[in-house]
Amino acid sequence: MLAGCAVIRSQFALAATWNGGVVRSALNPQGSAARRIEDLWWILFGLGTFVAIFVGVVLWMAVRRNSGTQSPIERRDDHTGSSRHWILGAGVIGPAIIIVIVFVVTVRTMYAESQRPDADALIVDVTGHQWWWEVSYPDLAVSTANEVHIPAGVDVEIHLRSADVIHSFWVPALAGKRDALPERTNTLTIDADHPGTYAGRCAEFCGIQHANMDFVVVAHDAASFEAWIDARRAPAANPDSEIGAAGAELFVARGCGSCHAVDGLATGGDEPAPDLTHLASRRAIAGGLLASTGPDLRTWIADPHAVKPGVLMPDVALTDTELDALVAYLESLR
């Protein structure tokens, strides 16, 4: 059985990446929490396999024993003693032992997962919205959306909240699931063994676009994480073309700034919407559905509801010239 498990595990590992190396599989753990969960999974898988095989063998033996020429009464008299032993062993003692094993290993894993990191751990605030993730670093004065950037090899404490309904934050390769609730903060400790990009998603049904509420965790080495923080602290880039400058004016004039903040512009209203200060440096928009630049960005601005029905972003009637200018401006925000 161990050899079979190794084969299955290798197959999961081969299928664990997508889109150029973004790790998604829970059976290809890249962090300490994910390894503990994988260990528990394989224990439960092994116990379940053993029980299934045992029950199948017992059923096969019962069919063979009852296929003779004896009457039911004669068979009952012949096997009364052994039947009692089977009932006691396989029906009471065996299941009790398995339940105790499952209980012990599950509680042990749950206890390990509930431990808080060191007091000097990096804190990241993550707030779930319908249907995107707001990410901020309270100690570093940095914010972004749908991307959680962390240093590799260290514990990171995620503070989870929700701005509306219940969401669930899940990065299969790094840790287990944790709910993001309204009016309450849950914590989750994650770490990544190596630099890389790890796929995450909302794991709690939260509305019509629940399936399109993905995000990524990007683990950096120490130097590149510091460089990322420094780049995010910088103000928004000034447009380097006339069309981009026209797009900046249009951004304010057409009300985009009433929801979206851009550092350096008089923007940012009370409506929850992603901060766009460094939009073009992100991997994707619309919860992972589209790229953050080029034709995808134009498609999103022109008709967001065609891409993601139910999204709160309003339709803004723009001419082709206005779309070109707005896209040029947003592509300059790196």
C-alpha cells in the first residue's frame, strides 16, 4: 500500500502546477502547515483504504460461507461462536480503535495549526469582498489587491476579515482553510519553504461570482521582498504620454476615483474597491479572470458585467477614444 501511495503522490505532484508554475495542489505542500495537513490526509487515506479492503474481504468470505448446501439454521448453529467474535472484534473493537486514532491525529494537527507565530511575525490584513481580496500591511504602509506577498522561510500572520458575507481564505499548497467573517477577525499562520507563486481561492460559497474570487500568494527571498515593499510605497507614476495624461484627467472626471484610490490623485471614496496605485504591476484583475494590462484591461473597463456578472463596478459609458486614454493611464501605474 505504501508503494501505491507513493505513486499516487507523485501523480498529484506532477499535476500540482498551472500557468507557468503557480502551485495549487494540497498534496504538493510547500509550507509547514500544509505538510501537517498532508500527513493527516495520508493517515486518513490509509485507514480508509484498509477499512474498505477489510470489509470487501469479509463480504467475500460471507458469500463463500453461505453458498453451501446447509440450511440457514444449520449454518447458524455451526458459526454462532465465531460470529460473536467477529461482531465483537470487527464491529466494536476495530472501529473503536480506528476512531481513537482518527481523533488523536486530527486533534494533534488542529492544535499545531492553532499556534500563534512569534510576536515579531509579519502581519498581513486580508479582507474579503464580493468578489475580490483587499490586502494591506499595517506595519509597512502598503496595500494591494488579490495578491499576498510574503518573504519565504518565515511565519506570516494573516488577519482575516470580511466586508460583507462569509468568505474562506485557502492556499492549498501553504495552509488549510480559514473563514473570513463579518465583524470578527480570524488568524491564520502561513509560511512558504521557497520563493514561488501559490494559487489561492475563496473556499466558501459567497455569491454569484464565488468561483471567480481567486488570488495568489507570492513568496520572495528577503531582498526581493524588500524591493517589492519599496516599490509599493512609491507614489503612482506620472503618465509619460499625452494620452496617459488625458486618461488621468478622465479617471477623476468620470468618477473612477470615487471608489478606487490612486496615490497622488484626489481619489478614494467610501465604496470598497481595489487600490489602483500600482495596478499594472499585478498579475491579474477581476479575481484572476483577466490580465491587468492590454486588451483584457480594456474589456474589463468597457463592460465589467459581461466579464463578471454581479460585480459591483458600475458600467461607465465611454467612447473608444476615452477607453484608449483610460487604459493608457492605468497601464502606466506600475
